[in-house]
Amino acid sequence: QVQLKESGPGLVQPSQTLSLTCTVSGFSLSRYHVSWIRQPPGKSLVWMGTMWASGNANYNSAVQSRLSISRDTSKDQVFLKMNSLQPEDTGTYFCARQRSFSDFYVMDVWGQGASVTVSS
Amino acid sequence: DIQMTQSPASLSASLGETISIECLASEGISSYLAWYQQKPGKSPQLLIYGANTLQAGVPSRFSGSGSGTQYSLKISSMQPEDEGDYFCQQSYKFPYTFGAGTKLELK
């Protein structure tokens, strides 16, 4: 069964760094891609970036200077690190498996989400 | 960035009613369009990809259509379990972008 689960601190101080872990099961990170998506409270979804099966990553230019996505395939984990956090970074952070269906990349299985509040 | 304009923002439908949600891209996206459903407190679930292909396990009352810049999601015969938020998303160009969402409620 394909599953993803986010973990990390629920509260982060302004200007500090957010570190989240996405632990996957039921598929290999060497064969499938994983994306991070943020959802501010009551708002829509924002794609943050994708860790490709190749080991390369793409980032949303809006946060690229603050964001790093990495992985440890031996532990089936993908990591998100974002620095200089501000209150507007508050929201639920999802990781999702991204796969290709006939050249269409979609996020077909999502984690439950990790709620992050940026506040002093 | 490609802007995805979704309408309406909210919708109330009766049991068995047919509804449509529209998504307009700021430039052509060649059917690189997916639809997701999100229920309160839950993560999004993929409904449709490639503008009109139903994800496995999704009820056949859901359908998608469109091309170029204009796309739509149709639910024929609204059911109670269809209540939730619906989002369109383009994967034609980075950054992937989502519509603002449509809140669908049962009247």
C-alpha cells in the first residue's frame, strides 16, 4: 500500500528554519518522484518543489532562495528545509507522490499533512 | 507563472443535480490539467488528469473536458459524499499552479 507521512515541528519561530520529513512506504524513491505542497489556512494549494527519482530537484521560484529538498533513499525519506520563516509561511505542508500518466505529471497519493505555525 | 482562474468560488447543488466547475489558464496548457477533491481536514485526492482521464477508483459521475486555456469538471448527479473543495492544477510549466478552489455544498 502506497503511503506518505509528514513529520516535523508544529511551531517555528519567525526567522528560523523549518525542517520536515516525508517518510514513504509502498514505493521506491528511485522510481517515483515526491513533491511538497503548502496550503495556508483556508486557502488554496501552492506547489513548493519536486524531488525527482533521478535525485534532482525543481523549486518554485517564489521560495527557491529559501528552500532545499533532499532525500535519503536508504531510509525512504524526503526532506524539506526552508529558512527565514515568516508568519505567511504558516499552513499545512503536504508531501505527495508525483508520477507520470502518459506524460501528464500528477500527484496521485498524498500524505495527511503537517500543520506548521510560524509565531513567536 | 501560469495563472489558473477557477469559477465559481462556491456552489450549492441539490441531490442528483449536475454541476460544472470551470478553470481558465492564463496561457495554453495543452491538457496538462488535473482536478483534485479535498474534504475538510483531509488531504487532496486526484480525480482527473490529462484534462479528461478519470483516475482509477473515481466514480464515473465525474468527468473532465477542455483544451487550450479552458477546462471544466462536471459532476452528473450530485451525491452527499461529493461535498468538499475542488482544485484545478496545471503541470504544463514550472511552477505548477493551482486554482483558488471551488467549495461545493449539498443544498
